[in-house]
Amino acid sequence: MRRAKLMRAAFHRAKSVAPVALGAVGLSFQGFSLFAENVKAAQNSHDALWDPSWVETHGEKTIAKRLAGPKDLPLKLYTSWFCAFAQRAWIAVEEKQLEYSYVEINPYEVDPRFPGGYTKKPLPLEVKKAMYPDFIASSPNGLVPSVDCNGDKVWESLHVVQYIDERFDHPPYFLPREPVKRAHVRIWSDFVTDKICKYFYVHWLEKDPAAQLKAKEVFFEECRTFARAMSKDGPYFLGSEISMVDIALFPFWQRFLWIGHHYRDLEMPKDKDFERLQRWWEAARDRPAFKATLVCADRLVARECRWLDFLTNSQQ
Ligand SMILES: N[C@@H](CCC(=O)N[C@@H](CS)C(=O)NCC(=O)O)C(=O)O
């Protein structure tokens, strides 16, 4: 918490004096100048804005491996290493063991004053279009993730996961074969986004202590409702096989643990429902395709504090 406050104070001090750099190209849009400073947000330990305390781990290694491969494979994944929604699509292509070109997009302004240069200020769509034309052709709203598979363009994380499952019709299947189970997988995947994630982020970003506490209790209750819908044996939501529900929750659970602990001292309760969730987390975390997307925890935590700065500034 103290660190977040210091970061916010630093942001306010610096705001008035330094220009904002938005990437490696010089552009301007409606009086919004993007400086040709060749500054890019840190992608790996060779980049100038990489913090020396960060260690390249599974996720960074997967990215390096994919970036070293061909750039123009028929399947392209437009993604951001820090985005939980994008991580869903990333897990999907890794689970299916597909060959794909990894295309890193940073849809936010770059500001070298912050860890890795990351901010939470979205670039205007026109700027994104100029910087990443192929990405915007694949994702008309300018949000990651999206995929382009031989000209099939799909966006929205859960739709991307379902598209990958149907287009690459081999195990592991993200949607079961029986219609009712498919429906349940969709229902619980939406529940993850609409209920569990929602209340975690309210808890995290709410300033009023009473409202913050209330949101935490609602978050725990939504987690319990989810846990009671999980198969008893597990370890995954449906049982021994993974499904879209596991893919939907995993990137967010990672953030609940890492970010919740760092910024809110969040401790998960120790009851039976949370034990089931812990068993699920440990199994999912050990699956090679899920593990392949786990980036350096300190790097993710440092980047996520940009949310707090962004909200503080936009509320002034
Ligand atoms: N509902 C979308 C949400 C995707 C999303 O919010 N992505 C963020 C990054 S985490 C983004 O691209 N933000 C860019 C912007 O706001 O302009 C999904 O499930 O794919």
C-alpha cells in the first residue's frame, strides 16, 4: 500500500514536467503528441526500461520463443503480456499446442517514468490504428486479445477461446461435447467475469474502507458459489479434464493472489470451498500450457499499480 501511495505521489509530481512517450514511432493525433523518442515499454531484460529486479520466467520465456519463430504464421495472436483477458487466449493456443505468431500490442501510452514504461491510459483508436494496423483489422474495438487465423478475425477473450476450440477440433476440448455441459461451461465462464472478477476489482480499487470490505465479502461469497458448482473430485472445474471455465478463471486467480496480497494484504479464507479452489489452482498452475503463461510476479505487480494511478488521476 505504501508503495502504491509513493508511486501515485511520484506520478503527480512528474506529470507536469515530462513529455509522454507513446511508442517507438512519432505520431500526432488531435493535439496529442507522440514523441519519436524510440522509447518502448520493456518486453525483456535487454530493453532499457526493464527493471533489474525482474526475472524472466515461464511467460517471458514462452514469448521469447514465439517471437524468435516466424512472424507470419497463418495463426496470429494479438496480445499483451500483462492482460488477464489476453492470457485466456494465450492459454488456449498453448493448450492446443498450436504454431502461432505472437504479436505483442501495448494499447496504452508509454511513460518511461514508470516501471517498464507501462501506464493505464488507453491510446486513442486512431493512434492504435496507425501503430498496429493489422491488430485493429483483427480487433475493431482496439482491445486485446484477438486472433487472425487465415483471415478469420475474432476478438473478445471467451469468443477467442471458443473459436480456437472449434477451429482446432482436437483435444483438449475447452467445451464438452454434450449440449447441457457446454451451456454450463459458458454460464460459469461468464460468472467468473461478471461476478468473481467484478467484486475483486471493486474491492481492490474502492477507496472507501467500508465499501472495500463489503466488496471483499461479496467476492468471497461469489468464490464460494463457484466452488460449490465445481466437480467434487476435480481437480478442474468439470473433473479430470480442463474446460473454458478453468481458462477463464486462471489468469484472474493469479492476479487475486499476487495483486490482492501485494496491494490489499488479501488472504483467502481457509474453509472447505477455498480448499477446493486451492486444489484447483495448484493443478492448473502445474499444467504446462497454463504455466507457460506465468510472467514474473514482481513485474506484473509493478505494472498493475498503474490502475491505481489511472483511477486517481481520472477522478481529479
Ligand atoms: N471484454 C474484453 C476485455 C479486453 C480488455 O479489456 N483488454 C484490455 C487490456 S487488459 C485492452 O485491450 N485495453 C485497451 C484499451 O482500453 O484501449 C475481453 O474479454 O477480451
